[in-house]
Amino acid sequence: MTSIWEVLFTRAGLPFPSSADCQGPLEWWRRIRDGWPFLSKRGVDTLFGLVSWVVWRERNAYCFNGALPSFGTALSAAVRDLAQLWELGGAVKLGELSLF
């Protein structure tokens, strides 16, 4: 099964970092962030918040509303749609990543 992060990394043309030896999500994210060019780091930080928010919403829909969870490309579409709204709201660095 493809994760949302793997889909986004594939689109960006970057290798997907393993989380096997990380102590937690923050360490894994720092590893991801280090792989991006310096000028893109603000956009990448926004992307992390965006994806985390979408995954959290999916989790709540599953737990509290009985919705079936989305995976891979379906979740990627939800991230893309929300990213477009965030860009309209001023997240210009997110738009500069050109992932969507």
C-alpha cells in the first residue's frame, strides 16, 4: 500500500526516507526536511502540517463517523484540494513546491 508521503515524494522526484531507525515522527520529519533545498523549507513545513491535518481528519471521520479510510491517491487528492485552498489563503511557499 502506498502512503500519502510516498506519493508526494514520488511527485517531487525525491527518495522516500525510511522511518525505521527514527525515534518518532518529529525526527523523521527533520530527516525529510533536510532532503529539500533550503529555499523550499517553509513550503515543506507547511506541507507537513497540511498532510498531518488531512490524515487527522480522515482518522476522525473513520473513528467517529464510520467512514471508510482513504489511502494513497485518494488521500493525495484530499491533500491537493486543501493545498489549493491554503495557497489562496497565503501559503505561497507551499505553492512553490509544485507538487499539485
